[in-house]
Amino acid sequence: MTATETGPDPLSPAERVTVLREHLEREKSRRRTAEAELTQLQDANRMVVRTLDRFATIMEAAWIELQQNGAEAAMRWVENAVEPDVPGSNPDAWDGKESAKAWFDRVMNPDGHDGHSCCTGCGPGCACGGSPHETGEEVR
């Protein structure tokens, strides 16, 4: 509706300017907040990329070491990459008893969920996260 349809505008031109300035300041503040969050995400992304690149390079160095000096020498690259700096500081550390698969499953799925559907076709709203039909899994 326009001012003519609802009657005279209750705000004077000066009040309108004030309202618009306040709105502009709120939007500028929201933009600054969004830009700060974006910067944090970009920094985190760079850290993840560097970490993945480091581990890929370590694996490549281990493969080269395997070719040149055998499995024992190659494993030193892997051991040096996964050994925590401070003993006991890594809650995901291997306890020396569980199998490699059991350890991997525990670390990759801390909530105990294996990523597969746990029911008979419930769908995306279920706690299991989806329908077994989406993954090609048979209905249980």
C-alpha cells in the first residue's frame, strides 16, 4: 500500500532518514559479523588443506621409503606422523588391544553409528539418517 492509500505518512522526512540510517547500520553490523565468520571458516579450511597435504606427502614419502629401504623404514614415516606429542593426550589413541578395524571404526564413528540405516525404510527424518533404499541396502 502507498501512503495515499493508508493516509498521510506518520514519519517526517527527517524521521525516515533516521530509520533508514539505523537499518543501514544494522545491516553493516550483520555484514561485518558474516565477514568475520567467513574469515574464520577460510582459516580453518586452509588448516585442513595443509594437514591433508602433509599426510598425503607423508604417505608418498613412506611409499618411496618402502621402495628404497623396505617396510620397516617406511613404517617410521607413518609412526612419526601418528604418534601424539604428549603421551595420553589423544583420546583416540590405540589401546594396544583392539584390532586395527575395531580401532578405525571407533575413531571414525565415535557415536557408535556405522553410517548405515538401522531400520526398515524409515527415511531421512529417522535417527538412523536415512532409508536403506538410498544406499542399495536390503530392508532388514
